[in-house]
Amino acid sequence: MNANEFDVIIIGGGITGAGTQRDCAMRGLRTLLIERSDIATGATGRNHGLLHSGARYAVNDPESAEECIRENRILRRIAAHCVDETDGLFITLPEDDLAYQQTFVDACRRADINAEIIDPDLARRMEPSVNPELIGAVKVPDGSVDPFRLCAANMLDAKLHGGQVRLHTEVTGFIREGNTIKGVHTHNHQTGEDADYYAPVTVNACGIWGHHMAEMAGVKVGMFPAKGALLIFAHRVNNVVINRCRKPSNADILVPGDTVCIIGTTSTRIPFEECDDVAVTPDEVTLLVTEGAKLAPSLSSTRILRAYAGVRPLVSADDDPSGRNISRGIVCLDHETRDGLKGFITITGGKLMTYRLMAEIATDMVCRKLAVDKACETAVVPLPGSEEGSYEEVAKKIWEAPTMAQKAAASRMGSRARRIRTGNKRDDALICECEEVSVGEINAAIDRMDVSTLTDLRRRTRVGMGTCQGEFCACRAAGLLAKAHGCIERERADLEDFLQERWKGNFPIGWGDTLREAEYTQWVYKHVLGL
Amino acid sequence: MKFDSVIVGGGLSGMVAGIALQKAGQSTAIISTGQNALHFFSGTFESLLSPDKRIQTLFSEAGVRLHYSPGVRLTPMGTFREAALSLEDIDLFPTPQFARKVLIVNFLGYHDFFSSFLADGLEKQGMQCRVRFLNLPELEKLEQSPSEMRSVQIARTMDRIWEKVVQEIRVLLKDEDAVVLPQVFGLQDFSVPTRIRQGIPARVIFAGTLPPSVPGIRTQILLKRRYQLLGGSYLMGDEVTRAHIHDGVVHSVVTKNLEQHYIEASHFILATGGYFSKGLVANPFQVYEPVFGLDVDFKEDRNEWYNPAFAQDQPYMHFGVKTDASLRALKDGRPLENLYAVGSVLGQTRPEFGSAAGQAILTALAAADKILGL
């Protein structure tokens, strides 16, 4: 069989694509995943990173709520190194209707979500940063999940099962024979090479960009781009997820994640042309800070690290201008039965939380088409890195008395941190001091995780995600990348892209320490380093 | 406490003003929070209008030898930038081709000196490059801690073992006519860069590292020493908390460490720097000057503060304290009689000074002249 032929081609390197590739590969299919940029660059990496308990949807969307809590339990098992089991609170403030609390708890129980009304005092002790004015609190099994880690681990497992991945490669057209999709034409943005790939089934898992992908294939999927803006704060202000106990609204979820916490989101309909470059506006920043401070008052004096926005791939159903009343439900379309186009399916809707279920539904459809009869195992087989429990246990197992940096590495890579070269001064030298990323960990990521740019590296190791936002670690890491790839010119351009990417998330919140840091960076890179 | 002049801010422009005033017989004090922009000084001034003898004299009396030689300097990323005046140990070249063959020397385990970028940049200019790493047991102690291999720590070691480095480079050197080394020499012992040059039979070029800048810190140490030798009072690690202003005149300031005392003076100079040094502070609604509450020239609409393209000129960098033609700072629309604003707190508002360092020095001298009635 030809090297360009596969059983299934998956377009899209977000969590849905990566999850689908893993599932297909585990069922014995020869898979190829194609992503025009890097992993988790769309909505996957641009949300709260909330491990939903489902409670948020319990009242208005019981189906989603049930999906969430089932997947919540599964992810704690199969993705232990990506999940932080923080628990969550739904708080009622004096301005909210306390009667809603009972409606909420009843709905949670119907969806099998363990929601427990607790005394506001206990809530204040559980989460000291919470607004002390609260008049009611419900404890739910929320948590946080690192979407970059989750996506990388799924893709890695697909590769361990023989899957192939082409990043920075764009699908430029479909290979059609009559009413059948036989494969795709692609262009690699880094090498400039064009290539064709063939498979009897192609899966469109492009999130909001799936709209255009479907159009290119000649079918119509009416999507609804709903932008959500979020802010990252420079400290982990809260250790427990804080939600508002009311109908879902703007900026009412505060999620702790690694060294930071994230407030969001908004919901605004935007035109498709803006999906590639969504910017956060000053008004959105003001709204997020004001509403966020109602959940945790200290947010109003906490430094904001970055502003960013994602686009939810909702499937449009009506003319609701906010997009909030559209179901987050999973949509899996068989274009053969729907549109008479063979060999092409679209998996969309859903959310980060339910990616595994989406992947299972899509893979079931692929298998039916290929007449493959093999059961899905992704709900029981742990992801690579997650086989040995929590990162603290893993770190102790590997190193006995792990250093801070080794613990940090274990929290990022789980048991695969074992593969990091460490224990000698050259590999242990720190490249990123904010996030404690060593030379060894960076080299491990470059060697095994498809890293071609600094931004790719950031998504896999958190290099440059900390307080200094990559001030110096970007240069140091660029040196290592230049060595690994043997191309200085490309690395210099890469460094410029990294700085631009960083500024994009900084200028919407450009005041206080953020502006100080920006001035310093401008000065250092332009005048001292001469970039 | 009473002085002729009090300078708020101990960076380049504050120290230049202080030295000029002390030299003219004034009694002055500098109130400094500590770190300043000299800690990331490239060691060169991009342009100054002329080879100002007065500047060179002021610096050389402090032991900071400058040379004026308009041309280009080698940046840490291997590119070349125009510069006119520089510290003596930092070379300026008439054209980028400063050698035929270059030996670039780095230390094993040091990630803040970009030897591969340098080699690539020099090769683009037609120079042949060889990169070699020295493996020095003396640096091992630094390497034990994963974040100690930084410029200043290495420079402290180099002050002791530079002769050994020279020996090792002599062994490495083949037919290269130039050697490029990181700027990690001469932090405490200022003669080291010159002596390294004497010891190596090729042209020696010191290229920058990631901050902190060793030549910048050395400049800071020397200027401060000179200022203190002239009798100036350098109040280190202190900051102004209150200022007393009546009828358009600044009478005194109070600092954090000396909160029981009024520090009085006939003249005040504000040399607190830009945003990084907190001379200017931005909140979501305005940019303000925190010490005296001076008028700041800025755009009302925050959307106009930034250019979304990082590499482009950023409008916020042009915001700064408003002054009259004599650099007297404005408060509520009127100049304060005895307060002068100098350096980066003015923002990049004076393109005629060429660069931030140029603006720092020239505005400091201009303010000193006004105070002295020159």
C-alpha cells in the first residue's frame, strides 16, 4: 500500500481531531491527522480549561449536563496528568435570587451530578478568595483541565498506535471522484511542499473552520461563530473553581490552572472573517474585570497577564444574537446520508469536556463506513503520561526526592517525564524560570512532540506562559530550537512571531505592570538585542 | 536636611545631572530606588548630535572612557545597528565586515549568549566563523543551581579567572583575526577588558548578552562612585513618598526611609525614568506621574495607546511629563518654578536627542545648566 494512503484522514489538530485520531488508531485504523497550524490553536486552547461537572448546564441543557458529568469521571481516570481535581463552588451573591439555588441543585441531581448545598462559612474556608458577601454556596465536582496537555497526549497516543500527524499543513482541496471524497490536496506552510493523501473516509474536525471545510467539500454546515473573551491573571488566586449560581451569563466562571487563574467569558456573534484573528476589546476587558471581582474581589488588584478569545463552533439553529441559547450539543453529520457525498463526515458542536465522546461518536461512524467492528476503549485506557496517578506520586516514583522543576515537569508530562534527561547540570539548567522548564524538558519536547516554533513549544511545555511572558526564556529556547533545527534565519523570524503573538494578548490589558513589562521588552529586543 | 539641588531618580540622567551640579560646587542628593535602565544598557549611544567634549570629559573623569566613532555595532543577535558613541570596550565599526575569520567563544551551559545567532549574522556579512565552548570547572559551582548561569554571576567569576580564559583562547585560536566574547568581563576590575585585548593576538570584540548588562552595571558603579567622590549624597533603595508644593514652588520631599525628615532644596530634578522604572504609571484610564502629580501628555482613548504590531513604533512610549522650553515641569497647566524633568520620564518626545540615553544625558546637562544659571 502507498505511503500516502490511509484508512481515515482527520482534518483539524484541536482536541476533537486529536481525540478522534486516537480512537481510530486504537481501533486499528491507519490514520493521518492534518492541521494547518499547531495543535490546540483554535477553541481547544482558547477557553477556561474547566473540567465541567455539568452543573452549569443542568437547568437549561440537561443532556449536556449528563454528558459532562460522565466525561468528567472518565477524564479523571484516563487523563490524570491533565486534570487538577479542584472541586467547584456555585455561589449566590446578595444581588442574585437565592431561590434559584434549589432549582439548580434539583436539576444537578436529576443529571447525576453530586451538588451539595454548603454553609457560606464553609465556602469561605474552602476558598478564602471567594467574595465574602456570598449568601449561598453549592459544592460540585468541577475541576480544571489543561487543554494543551490533553490534546498533545491524545495525539501522542495516536502516534504510538501508528498514526501520522502533519502539522503546519493546510488542506487546499479535496480529491473527488463523482460524489465521493477520495482524499485531500495539502500544502505544508513550513517546507512549502504540496502533497496528496488518500483515504476512504475523511473527518472534518475543524471546529468553527469546519464551516469552510464543508463548503470546500461542496456541502453546507451552518455554523455560528460565537466569540468568547477571557483574561488570565498572574496568580492562582483561587484553588477551587468559582461559578455564579444563576442562569449562565458573562464572566461568571473563575478557574484556577497551574500557576494562574482564568476569568471568562463573554459571548458575541462575530463574522466568519474575524475567526482567524479575534481580538479582545477594552469593553470586554472592563466587563471581565468588573464581573470577575464579584466572584473573587482580589481580582480587581491582581495583575492581568493576558487577554485572549476563542470562537465556539456552535451549529446555528435560530437567530439568537448571543448564541447562548444554542445547545452545546454534539453534532455528527454523515454527509452521505445527509447530502449524498460519500467518504466525508463532520464532527462539531460539543465542547472540550466532551471531546472524547465526540471522538467516539465520529469513530463509530468511521468504523461503520469501513465495516470495522471494534469497540471503543478510550473511556478506560489511560492517555500516555496518565497511567500512574497524580503528578506528585509520579514525580516521587521517578526521582524519590524531586526538585521543584522535576515536579513541574511531572505535572506537565505525567509519567512520560521519565523520558526527560535530568540529574546533570547541563540538562537541569532552567530556560524558563517562571514555569521552571529545564533544558532537558525542552529538548524532550523538541525531539518527540512535533515542535517547530517557539509558540508550539509554549503549548507543550508552558515556556513563556508565566509572569514574564517569555521575556528571556524565548531567546534561550530559540537558541535550543535553532540548534535542533539547524536554521538560524527561521529561528530569528520565529522569535519575532513569538513576540508579536505575546503582544497581541498584552496590549488589550496594556497598563500597570503589563505595560512596564512591554516597555522593557520593546527596549531589550529592539535596542539591546537588535532584533 | 537641606541641599542646593535634589535629584529624584538615580539612573543615567539623574547621575549625570548630579555629577554636573557637584562639579559646579553645589551640594546635592540623589534619591534612587535601585535598579535602573543602565542595567540593560547596550553600551552604545545610537546617535548624538556631535562628539560632545563635555560629555566625554564628564564620563572619563568618572573612569568611563567613551569613544566617538559613528558606525555600526554588533548586536547579541548577530545583526548590526547604527551607533555613534560607545563605551571603550564596545567596538564600533565603519562597516559590518570587521574581520575575515572570526572565533566566537562561549561557555558550556551558558544560554544567554547567542553564539549560533552571532555566527549566522557574521557569515551573512561574508566572515568565516567558528564557535567554540570553554568548559571551565570554575563555572561549575554556578551551574549547580539551575538559574545561576547568568551574566553578573559569570562576570564575578571572570574577574578572578580571566587570565586562564585568555590562555584557553590562545590555544583555540588558529588563523582567525578576530575573537568574539560575551560581555561578562570587568564588572569589579575595570581593567580586565583591556588586558584581555592585550593578551589575545587577534582583535577582541565583546558582544552583548541577555540582561543584566555587565558594561551597564559597571557604568552605573563608576558614575555613582564619581558622584559620591564629588561629595554627593546617594540615597540608595529609597523613594519619595510625598512632595510639598506651594505657589508653584517645590519646597521639600519626604522619603520612605527618612519619613521624619523634610528634604529641602532650592531646585529639584525629576529623573525617574519611563514605565519600567515607574517614573510613568499607567492604569486603564490614564498615564500619570506618581511623585509630583505632574501633567502628562497622553491620549485619552486607550485604544490609541498601542500599535497592534509589536515591532512598530508604540504611541504610549511617546507619552511623558509636560515641560516648558526650559524643561520646567508643568503641573495643572503651569510650570513649577524649580522642578526640571529629564530623561525618560519625558517620554520619547525629543527626537533631536537621538536615543533614550542621548536624551537622558543631554536633558540632564541642560537642566543642570539652568539651575546653575548658565
